[in-house]
Amino acid sequence: MEETIRSTKSQIEDFKESFIWLDMVDELKNLALLAQIEYDLVGEPHIDDDGHKIVPNSSETLIHLGEIKGRRKAVAYFLDIPNIFLQILEGQKNDTTNE
């Protein structure tokens, strides 16, 4: 599948410096921090919303750790999207000059 980037290199670079992107980066980093805190607490007994003490078993713990790892990978990907776009544009530019 061929990627299509509609933005120009300068538009992407401007976006990376925009306040909206910086706000999004802050929110994504906050999400990553919360995931790290949650990761550190996985497997610990906790109280559910109804006030019952929950002691997770090993399979529940492993599944939960996998979910957290997936969230952290997604955050890392989202934070890198502008750079990925720039790499795609660079690759398309190189393909054009090689033809």
C-alpha cells in the first residue's frame, strides 16, 4: 500500500512547532506517564468500584501488562507521526530523483 502525504515538508515542520501539536504532545506524554504508573501497580491487590478487594491472578496480570504495553507503543507511534510523514516525503523525493 502506497502512502499519500498531502502536506508539504514545510507544513509538517510548521505543525511540529504549532501550539496544537505541542498540546497534543503534552496530552500523549501524560497518557504515557499514567500508563507507566498503572504498569507499576499491576498485580497489586486493589479495590474495585463496588468496594470489593480484587487480587488478580497471573493470567489477568499478564493480559493487563499486554494492554498497557500496547497503549505505550501507540503513544510512541502517535508522537512520531510528524517524523514518519517527513520520512515518507523524503523517500518519495528520493524515488523521484532516482527515476
